[in-house]
Amino acid sequence: MKIRKIIFTTALSALVCFGLCQQVQSQTNTAEGENALHSLTTGFYNSAFGFDAVLSITDQSFDTGVGAGALLVDTAGSNTAVGAGALLVNSTGSPNTAVGAFALFDNTTGSANTAVGAEALELNVSAVTNAAMGQFALQNNDSSGAGTANFNTAVGGFALQANVDGTRNTAVGAGAIESGDGGNDNTAVGEIAGSNITGNSNTCLGSSAGSNLLDGEGNIYIGAQVQADSTGEFEFIRIGNDTAFTFPYDTFIAGIFDRDVSVGTATFVFVDDTGKLGTNAVDANGHKVAVPTPQVMLNDFLNAQKRVAELEGTVARLAATVQEQAAQIQRVSAQLEVSRPAPQVVVNKP
């Protein structure tokens, strides 16, 4: 970076011979500073403040350059640069906005880029639709000049600093995806969240979340200090990290309790001692262990209910039989009582 600044200073010094301070060029253009708007011909609504600011524009319009060398070689118009060396070598890229010393310094043909912060998007050459806010944010984006590192968003100092060719990444937080180079479709929110990611389609939410992940893909980490077990995890979901704290979590998830599921397709969810969830129970060798499904359990329950109902019917029939037999016994007893001969009196004679 020091060498780049030396070159910048030398280049500006060599341009002093182009002329003296340009004042207001016309009623629609404003210039203040040596060689500001020096080459303007028919363009309008351009503003330049600073040594060699908006030096090369001729017939284009709507450029604003504030700072020495801001928009130095721009000929496209509709660009805004605030800061020494901001959009210094931009030629045909438009519209771009750079605020900060050396922001979008190397941009030449890239368009629709926004850089706010010293050296933000500094090395971007031709990539488009990137947004960087914070010192060194997306600093190396498109430094290869391939023009493929598009649609990235970095908010925070050093966010996505090392990205060269990655696309559609979003990093919010100081150092978020700071060292990752080339991954696509990653989202990291939190200080140094996903700081080393080079893989694709990872989501890290929380301070330091997923910061040890490298080339993993399709992972989701939610919670402060939630980490991967390996640098190349594939399609893992980790929410909260019991190992990082001395207290356990209580978990509440809406939309589960008192909700209906199809008993025909429902299955059990198991939790092992690592906190991993799954529907397949396996032994120590990783072999799947058969577990009755809810449908099987329901069938067993229904069969048990049927057997209970049959037993209840049998009991009812036996009770009715016993009651009938008791009634018969009572009738027989009554008949026996009626047919019993009358007692006879025996008279003893003296």
C-alpha cells in the first residue's frame, strides 16, 4: 500500500505542468484546485475540488470529485469520488460512488459500485454492483481483473477484505469473512463471523460464528462462538454451543407443540449426547437399529384396543351368564321351597 501511495503522489506531481488553477468553468460546472476539470469541454453539472480532481473529463456530465486526484482519468461521468485518490484510474465505469482515501482506486470499467471507507474496494477493476462500507472492506475484490466478483456486500472494517473472485457474498461486522477468498453465496453477520470461509452457501450469524470453517459448504451456524467440528463440514446446522458456556440451554421453538402431523409418515426424533438430532438410531459401529415407527406403534395400540374390547365383551357376556344363572338358581330355590312337604306333628301318647 505504501508503494501505491508513492506512485500516486509521483503521478500527480508530474501533472502540475498541465496548467494553473481552474476556476468556474461555466455556469453549470464548478472547479476549485489546480487542474481541476482541466479537460472539460461541453460536459455540464460537474464539480471538482482538489489538485487534478476530475482532470480528464471532456463532454460527459454529473461527475463530482473532491480530493487530490479524485476521478483523475474518468471520462464516463455520473461518478462521485470524495477522498484523495478515490476512483483515481476509473475510465469508463459508471455510476460509482467512492468516499474515502483510495476508495475504488483501481476501478477502471466497473460500474454501480459503492465504497465508503479508506481503501474500500481499493483494487476492484471491473466487477460491478458491489457495496463496501468500512476501512479495507472488500479491499481486494476483483484484484485479478476477471470482472466476476459481483454483487458482494461488506459492512465493517476488513469485511470481505481478501475476496478476489467470490460473488453474492454478504458480510456484516468487523472482520466478517475477512480472509476468505473466492467463496460464493455466503452470509456472515457478526464480528469475525465466517472469517476464513472459502466454500459456498454458508450462513454464519453471531460473533465468531463459523470462524474456523474453510471450504465447507451449505452450513448454518447460529449463535456466538458456534463453531464447526471440522474445517470442511458439509450441510451441517448448528444452533447454540453448549461447549462454549458453563450453563445449559433451554430451547423453545414455536410451531411444534400442539401441531398435527400425519401419523402415516411421522417418525421419532432422537438426540444423542453431542446434541445431534436425527431420525435414524445407529449403534457404535454406525449400523442402523430398527425402531418401531409411529404407525407400527399405532397399529399395536389399535390391536391392543381391539383385544381390550374383545375382553370387555367376554366379561360382559360372562357377567350376563352369571346373572342368568343366579336368576335360575333363585327360581329353582323357590320351586324347591314350594314343593317341600308340610311338616307333620307327632303326638306322644302317654
